[in-house]
Amino acid sequence: MPNFDLLIQPAEGSYAWGLYPQGSNVARLQGQFQLDKVELKGKQVELARLDEAFTHFKTDVLRDFDEAAQLQLGQHLYRLLFATAPADLFPADEETLLRVVSDDAFIQRIPWNLLTRDQTFLVMENWHITVAAKTSGEPRTLHFADAPKVLLVCQAPRDQTANGAEEHANDLLQFLRGRYGYFLNPQALDVVSDWDGFVRKLAEQPWDVIYYYGHGTGDGYGASLLFADGAGKTMEVTMGKLASLLKACPPSLLYLNACRSGSNGIAGSIIQLGALLPALLVNRTDAFTDAAREQARIFLERLLLDHYPPHQAITHAYSSKGHGLASVRWMTPILYQHYTQWDFSGSNVQRFVGKDMHWYLKLDRTAQFSRVFYRTSDMLVSDSPSTLACFWYGTHDQGVDRFHERLPIELRKRSRDMDMVTFTFRWPPHFNDPHKACEHMVCEGFGVRFLDYLPGSLQNLATGGVSNPQVIHCRFATLRRGNPVRLGHLAYLLEWWGAEVHSRLRDYGIRALLAFAYELEQPDPHFGNICRGELAKAGLKSGMKLELLDELQTVNSEDILEFLDKFEVELPVTGDDRIHLIHSIVQRSNGNYEQILNELQTIVSQAYKLLADRMIPAAVTTDHGY
């Protein structure tokens, strides 16, 4: 993986910068730039005003900072720095770690995770983009514990807005303990709900990871966390006070999942805590509760269960399902990375994860994806269809939502000659007026007030004269029984799309991939015929194609063995014992896709010595049962 430090320092009204391979004092690129204004959607915007809007969460400014504006800002930042970069500096098929190093508070707050090349956010292309307040120039290897101790600090003072802290803590406990029995030990994983409990837990033992979830406050000069005191009321804790408490035994990683925890300044988290900690995660501005919780769950899963280093784990959180959206992407946590290498000596996960960062999405489903890829290729080559609608179904256990995640990742990887942008659409609460319901849903999903504005808004995504075909990936929320949206409504939506959207986009050379999924409560052999009958009622316009994919069904042993070989995944047993282990997993799970994938992730990612102690005996001594 190419690792670079991007050093940026103020220099007489501008910024001087140099791009250094990590560990080298010889710059590969260097120069100066001014970071004052940028053109976003046809308007000159002062970045200082945008920075102030981030810090103080000014919605009147931020509501215009949609995906088009984010892509343009990311493209602007990339051109400022890398317009003259040689083609081989950032190999397209390799992961890249870019650490922005600066002691300038404004530079630290710039949303570098929006860096865009060829109309694609680089964090969606296996780039890991972090920040550092300073660098010593010397390697700093962090030896992460083979059996890490994790403290969840979930705070909900009674006199603050409800934030679901107790529910979030329970969800994390259940999830982590369910995936890895080691965390059933309260000395390995524990939770506290007030300040006194936090102080007590810090005195009991050192913790490798501390995760704070709760309210925060801050501005450009400092930040504080809002704990609950013994009476359940708000107790404001400054970053200086927190630093004093952690100084005796700092964790390897501190994640402050609170509004404005990344507001920097002399009393902010970066200056007060940055020098103490190898890894610090903070929020740039106010956080949206659902998105913040989902990102934290994915980050902790990748860090603690799959053994990804923090810079890779946070990239997964950026692209998490349903939350890699225009409305929240710029809010996502900033990782202050003050290590150069994160060493987890007991894990074998890095032996295969470098082959494909998204390996966990690639188990089976080849038949379904191949049909989508074939039709999408037609769309790029012959412009027919220009609107492709794909529909698949299955039970939750068979990974219906996971296939939503897989589509854009694999399509981007296999079709580098296109520019794909994802939009997410949420179904309306009712269809009393189907036409208005469809129009409102689509306008909201695209972030436009009227459909007439749509082509221009989408064209703004393609700045810089890039000639690749533009494909918009429209991910519609998964349908389930009890949802007011029925298959008949979906047929109506397809007709409405043909009349109101399809022609508008086609005239501007914009292709659309519509992704629909239906999650069954239990397998239904008749559902496929029902779908065909209902969706056949949709009168599709010329240039539209509806692709009904095969049902997502159970996984067999051959699927798993092929998957393991493809990604060179190592198990703690080999030969016949490896085959028997796979057979036992399939038999015990009844081919449940999600359960099998979770077990595989657990097996391959846990510390090898723990596997040997806890798992191998069961796998090899009891009639080859697992």
C-alpha cells in the first residue's frame, strides 16, 4: 500500500505543501496553493464561511452542500495538489494511505475525505484519508493488544435531548459479544453511563479502546463532553480535564462520537489529546444520531472483530450502507492518525484483506451480479438501455441489503470507464396521490426542488471535462411486508419514472441504474411469479429495461470453498479438516448467508492463538464437528 504524508504549512498568505512517502524526507511533489474560494454549483463560495458553517452547524449554508457541491469541492482539492502528479504515483488498483499533516486548525478541519478523482470520492476507491496535527518524522508503530480491552462510555443526561445512549450501548454489547465470545468477559468489554462510573473504570485497569457516545459542544477555540453526574444531570467535562484523567494510562484509540468533538483550538480535543493518543476519532460538526451510531458500529466491527487498522476501519464507516449519503458524508469522523503502523501481531486478517478491501461482500451471488454487470455494460457501450431497473428478493438471512452494498462497489471496480454516483431514496409514508408521492421522493433523493432542475444538478457532478459515461445509481430502500409500498406501487413508479425522469436524463446522456429489493419474512416459492405478474403491468418507455434477478438463496459448501480460495483466506485448519469445518458451518447454519459470513469473519480475523485454544479442538476432536 503506498503511504504518503501530505505536509501543509502557512506561508505568507498561502500554503506550502509537500507530498512525502511515509518515512522519507524527499518530496515526490511540492508547491504552494491558496485555499480561499471555490466554485460550487456555479457560485463562488468562501471556504472560511463553509468552515464556520461546519463548526457552528449553520443549516442555512449546509443545506446547499449536497453531493454535487461535495464532489466539486473534492475535485477542487485534488486539482490543487495533484494536477501534475505522474500517472504511476497513485496506482489505480492499489490502496493508498494519505495522511494530511498540519498544525493549522483550518487545514485540519477541511473535509479531506471528500477528495475526488474522476468524479468518484477516493474513499470509495480504497483510499484511506486521515489527518495528523504533527509528525516527528520517525516511525511510530503501535502494537495493538491481541486481546483488547474496550470501554463503552455511553452518556445520556436527563436534562439533554434524548440520544438513545442506553439502546446504543446494548446494541454494541450484543453485537460484539455475539460475534466474539471473548467480549463476554466484563474486563474485556464494559459500559458506563455516568462520570463517576467512568472515573472508577479508568482506575480499575488500562483500556485499549475507549468509545464515548453522547452530547458534546464546542467552537473554534475548544470543546467539551456532556457527561451525566450522580443525579443524572449534565456535567460538562472539558478536553483538558479529560486529558488529565487519561494521561496516566492513555488508550491506543479514543473515539469521541459527540457533536463538535473535533472543534479545535487551544482547548480542543486535538491540542489537548492529540499528543497523548496514537489514534483519535472526533466529529467535525453536529452529528446525525442514526448515522453516527451506524458508523460507530461498523468502525468497531472492523477494528475489534476483523482487525483492520483504524485508517482502514474508518474508510468502511464512510461508505456504510445508507449513511454514505450526501447529507452526512462531510460529517463523518476525522481520524487523527499519529501512528505510522498499526501492528496486530496476533491477527492473520491482513494476509488476505489487502487482496480486496471489500472481500466480505463477495460470497456467492455471482449469478445475480453477472446479470446486472452484463446489462450495465450494454448501457455503457450501446446506450441501451439508458435506464436499467434491477429487482431482487430473498429473506433477511440471505443478505438482501448486503447485495445493495455490493452493486456499486463491484461495478466501479470492474467498469473504470464510467462515473457512478449513488443516491438513496426513501419510500413515502403513503401513496394516496401516487404522482405527488413519486415526485416528492425522487426530488428529495436527488436533492433538487423540481424535476426540471435535475439534469443540470447531475451535470454539475461531471466537472473537469471528463468524457466517461455518467451513471447514477439509485438505491431504493428495501421493501418489506407491512410497508405501505406494494408491488403495484413499484410498477407505477417505473411508469412514472419513464414519463417524468427517463427522457430528461437520456437527453443529457445520463444513464440510470435503479436498484430495488424485497425482503421476505420467510421463503416463498410463489413470490417470483407474483413479482413477474405485478411488475409486468408497468408500461416501460423505450430505452428502459427491467431485470428480475434470481432469488437470493442459501449458500453451500462449494460456494464457500471457492470464495476462500479466490481471496486466499487462511483458516486455522487445512486439508480435510478445512473441508469438514466448512461442511459443519453450512450444516449448522442451514445455508444462512449472513450467519455463514459472520462465522467466517470471526474465524479468520481472531487472534491465531485464541483460535487454537478455543476453536480448533472443537473442530478436530468431535467427529469433525465445529
